[in-house]
Amino acid sequence: MPKKVYDLTQELYMGMPIWPGHVRTVVWTHDTHEGTLKEPGGYSWESRGIMVSDHGGTHVDAVTHMTDDPAAPSIEQIPLDKFYGTAVCLDVSETDRDGFITPEILDRAEEKLRAAGQEIRPDDIVLLFTGAWAYHHDDKDFLTRYAGLDGPGTEWLVNKKVKNFGIDAPSTDNPKAPWFPSHLVTKEHWLIHIEYLADLRPVVNKRFMFYGFPLKVRGGTGSPIRAVAEVDE
């Protein structure tokens, strides 16, 4: 069966949306062809400098992002098999843009997945399509209006024994939620998760292989990833 690869990653660029309080993304030209050319017809080069938060763009949260427990692993200490594997994408886009992804919404999304002939299996990676990126990433209020999981909704994913999950919004938590209920659950269970995924419409209600490897940042509390889905079509 032929396979199709979908890029689920947003670009890194100057002025990109960054969760309030995190380091802004900065990209600059460090070397230029004009400045490095030593003789006519000779070799020259160009290079960029990049400054980015370890939670910039499409990224994964390490356990150390959520807890100060000295035993918690930073990004380079998490086994690589947590960042790739079989995956499904749930359609939770019925959630109000300012609302919460609850167990009831997840139950209905799971029914749609089953109607498509798929199911959530232990050790799957589960992606959540809210529509935040697909429909609203150009909005001026993209960073302040998006659906997020409530605590019980996050526990729903924990009970499915997923090894990682991701969302197409700036955070797994609704920005209006006090005390970050979703992150508190992931903190309790040391459950890593992906934020700022791009357009998930190509993989909704499908089973696929997901790849989202982090940079090997020493002591990193997270890392930008290149999120890719490989789908049998």
C-alpha cells in the first residue's frame, strides 16, 4: 500500500506566535555570500543565527517543564520511542473555541474514530484536532482563544495508556483555565505532550505512524520538533 507523508509542523520565523512569556523566535543572517567571498569565482557561504525557546513553534514538553522533581527527565533523557510510533487523530473540533475538551467530547470523538474503523490502543500517540491552527492561526487572538483539555479530559487520555499526545493549539490548557488543569495531570503522570501542531485535517480519524523527535538539548525542558505523519493511502 502506498504511503503519504504529511508535515504537521509550523514554520520557525521572526514574528511567529509564541506563548506569552516564552522567548521570542529570532532569526538573523550571520554570514553572507558577499561578505565571505575571498576571490572571484571562489567559494563563499551564508549562514543564519537562530534563537528560539525550547517551547517555540511545534514542540514537545519534557517532564522537567512540569515539575521540579530532581528525578524528572529532561528532554535528552527521555527514551526516543516516546517520540514516534503508531498514532491516531481524534476530531474534537466540536469544542467551543473558548471551551474545554471534556471526557464527553473525547467519548464522541472516539466513536467517530471507531466509525472510521480505527481505535485507540495502549502506547499509541493521540493527536487532538481542535481546528485552532487550521482555522485561526492568522487571527490576532490566536494566542488567547483556543480550546484546551480540562483535568478529567487529560485523565481520559492517561486511562487510555497513551505514551504521548498532541494538540493543534498553543497549549493543552485553555488560556482561561486557572492553574493549568491539563498540565497538572500530565505532571502527576509524567506524560509528555506536543503543542502547536499545525493543520491536522489530513490525519483526522486515521491511523498512521507519527514521528516527532526533539533536539538533544542538555537539560532542556522541551524542544522544537519536526512533526510528521506517515499514512497508508
